[in-house]
Amino acid sequence: MLARGGEWALAQTLRGLQPISLLALLATLVLLFGFQGEQIVRQPLIIALLAVPIFIQVYLNAGIAYSLNRALGVPHNIACPSALIGASNFFELAVAALLALLLSGCSY
């Protein structure tokens, strides 16, 4: 391992953890929404009030980022993923805000 260098060890570790991290993320989402399923069904207006602005924000950010990438001469196969990655950076915050509202008992 020493002859191959630290990058090899890091790559091997990441390759081994990749399936575990994917399953952990999936389990987290299933558990979060599973435990709050009743609240989500009972309060659809809150979900809509959160989902609509997030939807608009993601499309607006992705559109701006993609347009800027293309204006700078970035090829489509790089501009598109980079725009989507850049537009999705607040997903975790949106889920946290949704759960905080649902757990606080906020209702409409």
C-alpha cells in the first residue's frame, strides 16, 4: 500500500464505502418520510408552500447556471450536470425546514 501511495488507499476506501453510503442515504430518507407520513398527508398545503418555491428556485438556478456555462463555452455534457449540481445545493435545508415545520405541529 505504501508503494501505491495514499491516493490508492483513499480510492479503495471510497469504493468500499460507496454502496454503504447510498444505502444509508436511502434509509434516512425512507425513515424521515416514513415517520412523518401522517403529517405529510394531513397537511398538504404546507408541503405545497415549501415545494413550489423550491421547484421554482431549482429551475431558475439551473437555467441561469446552464446559460452561463454555455455562454462561457463549456460543452453541454459538462454544463448540464454542473448546473443541476449547483441548483440542488439547498435540498438538505429544504428537507430540514419541512421536518421542523411538521415536528412543531404547524398546521394550516
